[in-house]
Amino acid sequence: MFMLAGFFFYSTSDMLAKVLSETVNPLQIAWLRQLGLLSGVVVLLAWKGPRILRSRHPFLQFGRGLTVVVAATSFLFAITYVPLADATAVSFIAPFIVIVLAGLVLGETVGLKRWIAVALGFAGTMIIIRPGFNAFHPAIFLVILSGLAFGIRQIISRRVSGTDPLVTTIAYTALTAALLLSLPLPFIWKNPLDLTQFLMMVGIAIIAGCGELSIMRALDLGEAVVLSPLQYTLMIWATIWGFLIFAQLPDMWTLIGTAIVIGSGIYSLYHETRAPR
């Protein structure tokens, strides 16, 4: 339930971000989304003290925070121009990027079946994007950039997980992202136009924070490999929000491509659970 709630919060945060992006710079929105997680880290610092910032790999931890900024801002800039469901569908390419990077960077063994899943995942993504067709918008490539940044983040996470506790990684990520996103704020900040927009800005910070905490709690209670397929519920919520708020629905090709990507992702996860440890 925590995982399902987390992805619902994420999708709701994306919907609010798309609404706000009509008048607010995506960099400001990304900063607002970090506030929820940052608030939690501030509480942890007050409770456990600065010892949670002791890291064996501070530069890698900073790099992880940087990838979070790139992933978040790229996706937010993308949904300013493309339908939420389309962007969400393309974002499912991220796990395949992780597989490729794990093989190339970490030297992990990637069997033929998983390479086939990767190839099918990329093929499904191309069906969704359909470059050269009327529905194509170049901003969709920002979602792929977001997926690449996410993949690098996951690789860094694997590198530091053996020496740094999870709370240290979370703290570094929140502080680094908040610091980097604060740099452009004096040049782009816009005050809320009315009470509704103010409540949306506050809401996006709270909801994004709830999403992070829900997923972290879910991963504490269950195995990541078992819970990961629940990420595909994002597509359900993105489609619902797209229809209710933006009067947008994914077309047939987007649904076909999404089905291929999701099917390939679930197959890859299934193969991973059966692989010898």
C-alpha cells in the first residue's frame, strides 16, 4: 500500500507541476518539490546530528544529488510541452538504462534475455515518441535525458550503498539538490498569482515529500524487485489526470508502445528474480 500511495503522490505532484508550468519556471517547481524531502532531512539533522552526513564517498554523493536535479528538471521542462501520459510512458525507459549502465560501468553480467528486454523497451519507447510524425515534440527527448540521469543515479546508489547508510544518501541528495536548485531562484522566482496558486505551490512540496517517504517506507518493508512493477501504476494516474485536468488522452500508438515497454520491464524483473544470487 505504501508503494501504491507513493506513486499516486508522485503522479499528483507531476499533474500540479504541469499546471504550474504555465506561469512558473520549471526550475522553481523543482525547488518546491525538493522542499518536502529537505524538511524531513532537517528534522533528521536536528534529531541525529551532523553525523548522518559522514560519508566515505562525498563526491559520489554530491554527484547523485546532481543527477536528481537533472532528472527532475528535465522531466518538468518536458511536461510543459508534451502530454503527461506520454512523458510518463517514455520515463519507463529508465530501468532499461540502468541495466545497460550496470553492464558497462559496474561490469555486471547481463544475459541475452535481459538484453532482449532492453531492446524491446527501447523499441516501445520509439513507438511512443514516433520522431518525424505530427504528434512528435522534441521536448520528449528531455524525458530520455531524465531517464539517463536516473540511471546514473541508480549506479551511484549501488556504489555507495555498501559503505554509506541510506539516511546519509538521502541527506546528501536533499541538501545537494536544494542547494543547486536555489542558485537560479533569484533570477526566475515568481510569487503566486493568487491563493489557488499559492496552495498549489505548498501542496506540491507536501505531496512530493509524502511520495518520497511512502516509497522509502515501502522499500523498508518489502523487496525492491517485488515492488518495482507497481511503478507502472503511474501510467494509470497520468492518464486519469491528463483526461480530467488537461482533456488529453494517449493515442493508440502510445498505448501500444507503453504496453511493450511495461511488458519488457516486467519480463526483465521476472528474469532478475529467477537469476542465481
